[in-house]
Amino acid sequence: MIERDVIILGAGPAGLAAAAELARHNVGKIAVLDREPAAGGIPRHCGHLGFGWNEFRRVMTGPGYARHLAETAKGVELKLGVTALRLEQGGVIQTTSAEGPQTWKSRAVLLAMGARETPRSARLVSGARPWGVMNTGALQQFVYLHGKRPFERPVIIGSELVAFSTLMTLRHVKVHPAAMIEAGPRVTARRPGDWIARLAFGVPVLLNTQLLRILGNEKVEGVEIDRGNGPERLDCDGVVFTGKFRPENALLTGSHLTVDPGTKGPAIDQFWRCSDPAFFAAGNLLRGIETAGQCWREGCAAGRIIAATLLGKLAPAETSIPVQPAGALAYVYPQRLVAADPIDPELLFFGRAREATKGEIVVRGDDTVISLRKVDALPERRIPWPVSPKSLQAYKRITVSLEPDA
């Protein structure tokens, strides 16, 4: 058995930020395990600029950002090509690698395995399986890792932030998309995203448009869409599906850890602790995709909490108060609260709407309204709001509801 004080699963922004934070607190031996051949997570495949300003006050490409993250965690044990197979109670992890099966044990485990995109098969889009259909991650690997140009005139399905990363990836290889297709009445990315797509990239943005079918047998020849007037054909030679990220939760399936049905990630308290207090979680494993910067911030926060726990500054979780989403909220996290501590003076809830909603976020303790906040929410946007933990501790149940305007 290999023993460490802290084991981090995942060498992306959250995992490496936590490793650097823990190293600064001198909590003992720290190991970061990742199944990939290089550290850095998803940003390794994003060759465009736009990373690092909020974290390091430098604008970097994704690969540069990934290298810088690894540099900040220099000195921490990094084991690549290691696949975790099973999580067991008390901080035990079963793994496999070129060295064979191994058992790891630590005082604290941080789960930071990230997220993955929903494949075409799960989106129920009809048509054959021609060459030229892929998600953003596959496109970025074609372009940045292999130097390939997979098509000349694709369509992009989705309009969240990742869709604009796709635009920049395509521009890198001088590919001009035929259109960006969004089923809703507005782009999901913050405005002026639609103007940026149209004016800066010269890409038509088709709103209120449904993708019905992918055309072609051996390779993509077009798509069938519906803009409200019945089916029509749009010629293209590729389809890039963006968004609809899900936590990389295969390791949680069948484990002893509680999985939240809304986020599909591990249920946590406000100290990033899972149902087994030896396990913590941060980053995109918690709810699907967020920016690298948000994952980095969560990794830093989780690293500080784990350090406090190992140094005896954070009391064990005993009783907890469940936090439940309601109304138009798809989920909320953290999913439970425990007694507040001086190192956590303010609680930050996060949630997402099931559909575009203008209304109020209403926080209730049992049946008492504690706070109200006006929001204009879209499904792919994070909704944060702060609440004092002390204001919630007198209640047996906390409900967070997104209530549409009348």
C-alpha cells in the first residue's frame, strides 16, 4: 500500500491549484494522480488565448496556462498514466498503471476528475454516422495536438462559452463555419456573444433553430434544420457539438459516496467534503463545465480547507442540514450545511436553471424566507449568491428556489 497525506485525483486546474495551495501549507506528502500523459487538463487542448488573467495577471494560451499550473505545483509528486479504478472508505483508492495494480491510502483525497461532453448518441439526433461529427474536445485534439484540419465548412451546435472556444479553434486552421445553431431564442454565452460571432468571426447565428438530422453516409454532406417553418437543408461538411457537459463521474458509480441527482457529481458540504469526510471534491466534477479560472479558484479553496482539516483547525462534520433545489433550478450546491467555522465566514451557493428564467432566487429555512435576489438566468450560466451560514443553522431544511416572475 502506498501512503500519502493527501492524494489528488486529476491534474487539471482544480487539482493543480489545490496541490500548490497544500504545498504552501506544509501538510506532508502530496501526490497528484492523472490518467493522461501530461498535466493541465482540458486547457492543454485549447491553443487560443484567454486563460490566466484572473489567476496570474497574464494572458496565456491553454497549453501555456497548463504548463504554468504544473509549474506552480512543482515539488508535488505527479504520477501520470495512472487510472483510478475504485474509491473505498477512509481515503483508499485502487489504481492501475504501467506498473500494475496499486492501492493508495491517504488522510484526505481530493476528487478533481473534471467533466466530459455529452456525445451525439445521447443527444438523440437522427441520421447515419458519417465522418465529420465530433465534439469540441475531439476538434481541439485534431487541431492542436495533431495539426489536422478535419473539415472546411462545419456547423456548430450550441452557443455557450465553449462554442466560442470552438470558433477560435476553427479560426486557428482557417476554417470558416457555415453557422452556429442555437435552439433557444438567444445565445447562451453572455452578450455580445452573438455580435462577436457575426461581426468578428463572420458566422451566422441561427436562433430558435432545431437540428433534426445529419445528412450523409460516408462523410457529412449537410444538416436538416427547422427554424419554425418546417425542415430545410443547410450544406456543410462537419458538425461540432458543444456544451452539455457532465461530471466525469464513472468512478463515483458504485462507490460509497453520495451522488447528487441534479449535478450528477458528488454531494458536498460548504467545506467541499463528500459524504465520506476523507474525500473532498472541487472543479468540474461538481456540476459539469465551468471556466478554468473558476475551477482554479475552487481548487485553491479546497486546498485551504483540506490543509485546515489536516492541521486540526476544522471540526469534523457531525450533523448537517440538507439543501434542496426547487422551482426552475436544476440543481444547487453545496447540498448540505454543517456548523459554521471561523475560516468560512460566508457561504456561496451555486446553481443553474433548467431553462431561461427571469425571476427571484428565494432561500428558505424550513418555511421562512431568508433572502431574495433578482436574476435573469440561462441554463448554461452559473448562478452564485452569498448567504451567511449562521443565518441558516437554526433550520432543519434549506430550500433554494428559482421562482419565475408572474
